[in-house]
Amino acid sequence: MFKEKLFIARLKELRNEAGYTQKDIAQILEIGGPSYQRYENGSREPNLSSLCLLADTYSVTTDYLLGRSDTRIETISKTKDSKPNISFNDQDWVKLGKLLSNEDKKRIFEILTGHDFLPYNEVEK
């Protein structure tokens, strides 16, 4: 079920968290500023393409935007033989990178490469 008031609140909250203006989001969606303002005041709803682009921009699920879920990001699903169903594209890695702390990123680098992580400025020493 679509929860209009929650959708409007989440649009504003996510935009402010990301540091975007209404004009910025309108440009991302390739619509006019007044059209986007209508999304945030509840007098207009985005089409499916715009809804998906909003979710991608904020790295959340469409269900989260629509108020159907309180989970912001998708979890990895498992197949019937309990193997994780993982299919990462470049955009997924960018989203993941935004969610990880610098310490987590360093640890992942060390696990994947078998080398200690050295900041760029320490590599030349």
C-alpha cells in the first residue's frame, strides 16, 4: 500500500540528507523544478521511471520510498540451495561504497588482496 504522507516525508528527508536542492533533483530526473516541488507537496506523483531513479539516487529501495518498508537497502537473497544470489554491477559497488566506513573498506581491501592497506601518501615512502 502506498503511504503518501510517508513518501513525501522520505523524499524531503533523503534529499536533505544527500545535500541536494529541489532543483538538483529535478535536473537528475530531467523534469522542471515546479514538477518536482509538486512531488514534495503531494499534488503530483512520480512516474515509474522517476521513482526508480529517485531510489537509485538515494541508494534506497522503491518500497522504502513508497512507505511499504522501513528497510532502506535490499538484502542479499538466498537461493534454495542456500548460496547467496549476488550479482553486482558497477552501480551496486558505488552504492556499497557509500554505506561502508573507511575502516570496513580498508579491511575488505586487505582481505581481497592479501596486502595491508596503505594510504596513497604513504605508498611512496
